[in-house]
Amino acid sequence: MTLDLSFIICTYNGARRLPETLSHLALQANLTRYSWEVLVIDNASTDGTSDVACEWLDRFPVSLEVIRENTPGKTHALKTGLRRARGRYFTIVDDDNHLCPDWVDVAVGFMDAHPMAGVIGGRIDPTFEAQAIIPRDFHERYKGFLAIRDCGEEDKSEEMPIGAGMTGRTKLMSLLYERLGSYLSDRVGGGLGSCEDLEKSLIIQLLGWEVWYVQGLRMRHWIPQSRLTEEYIDRLWVEAAIADVWLGVLRNLGPTDHLGLRHLGARDRRLLRYETLRCCFPAWSARQKRARFWRGYYEARLRAYAEIERRSNEVSRILEFIRTASPDLRPEVSQKIELA
């Protein structure tokens, strides 16, 4: 049976976090006029996550299915969830996301009213672990790397959604995973992500679909103390730097023969030399620490260029796929197929 929306919760060792996430989703039943379901994808957990999720089977207000995906990696979990989803649309939910009670109504209503919309996202506010020490520069330096997002009180096109709360057309995303896969790999286990969600959003936009920020879609992201450290944010920053090189290739859709090491961007070369020089002549320990970080940052970007050169055949295949994508991936034909 076809439903309107499928929530896909990909979780690794989320036994402690999952009950709060499910309790917020259960509140949807009080408001929505649409049909929906929840899929919990246990991605090789070792803490009894599936057992915790199964405790909700008999008391959840709509269909709740618990699926085990033994191949580590969020990408594998998402592919499994999309294959099993019965909803025309999907919403990706992390096990530390607490969604507003009218999410289904807002998401399905917006997608139905905007047939050119491929993927949409909304506002994400932080909620912190008890006794957490919040850095003074949280909003300036931390929030972007911790999936905190506020683009205002109006719906806005051209605002690419991130993974948490990403809502879109199930068939479209399933076809992308089946036919294209991903250049970037998403997080494995408790590791860091690498912007695979932005890669998918950008590809969908390049295929001719609209991407939106929908102010009525609101959630809270629970943040533990372990993620409020400079060391953790520095690691995320470096991962983002690596992904940014690939996302730049996608935006330009250029050939790959000019992306090698010898053509590393002039700004990256200049800054890499500058930060390396600062490391050689540190005046204070704090400055030395930051200089080492920036050297690592630009060295990571350099490695990303080298990786693109090494995987040039794969890169060329992806770019050609986007340029010559089959009609069923384009908005006009996809809409006709859905209506049929």
C-alpha cells in the first residue's frame, strides 16, 4: 500500500537516544491527515538498539518497522530504508532529532503543492545535554558543523537541505542510489560524516529540481558535551574541506583533466605556505596549535584534489550521468510517472 510519507531513522548504537526520538514522532498522529510510517534501520549496532525499537511496535500509533542492516555506514542504511519505504515522500531522521508534531502535514502539504520540489529541509534548533558547557562562539563557529540551521521565517528556494530532516521524493532518491551511488562516503559507526547529504541535494538540483528551505518544518537536534569541543569541530572542519573540493567540481560540472595537483587553487597554495610557515615560527603555544590546524586543513584539501585525480574515471562517469540523466530523473517526466 502506498503511503504519503516514510520516516527513515538510521541509527548506530542509538538505544539511549531512540526512545525520545520515537516519542516525538508518535505525536504526529494527533494532527496529521496524511498516511505515514516509521522505519528504524539498525546499522550494525551492538547495544541492543533493535530490542529498544521493538518495544514500541505494539504501542506506536502507525506502522513501525525495525530493520537490521549489517553493513556499516549510513549510506547503506539509507539505501535499505529507501528500498523498504512505502511513502511517496521520505524524511531522514537521526536518532538525536526531535521533530515538531505537525511535520507530516507541513512536509506532505508543501511537496504536493510544489511539484518541482525535489528535496526540502527546515529549521533545526539545538538542545543540549544536561550540564553541557556551551562555547561562547557557538553560533559563530559551532552551529554550522552541528547541523543547526535557521534561514528565517519565510520559505526560500535555492537553500539546499542537509541530511537531518531532509524530505524528498522517495522514487527519485532511490533511483539516484541505485544508478549513481555516491562519490562521498557518509559516516560509519560513530565516525564523522563527509557531506554526502549535500552531494545528493546538489545533484538533485543539477537535474533540474527545486530545493527549498521550509520554515514550518522544525526540529531540535540534541547535542552532547562531547561535540562541544574545539577538537571535535576541527575534525568536522577538515572533513568539510575535503568534501568542498568535490562539491566544487559538481557545481562547475567541468572536465577532470584540469583538477590534478599541479592545478591546485592559487589561494589554497598560498594559504598552505603561510600556515606552514607559521608553524615553523610559533610565538605562543595557542598560535602554534591553530597554525597546525590550518596546515592540516589545507593539506586535506590538497589530498582531496589528488583523490579526484586518482578516481578520474569515476568522476567522469558521475559528471556524465548528471549531464545525460535519463528522463525519469528529470522533473517533468518524473511527475508524469508519479501521476500515472
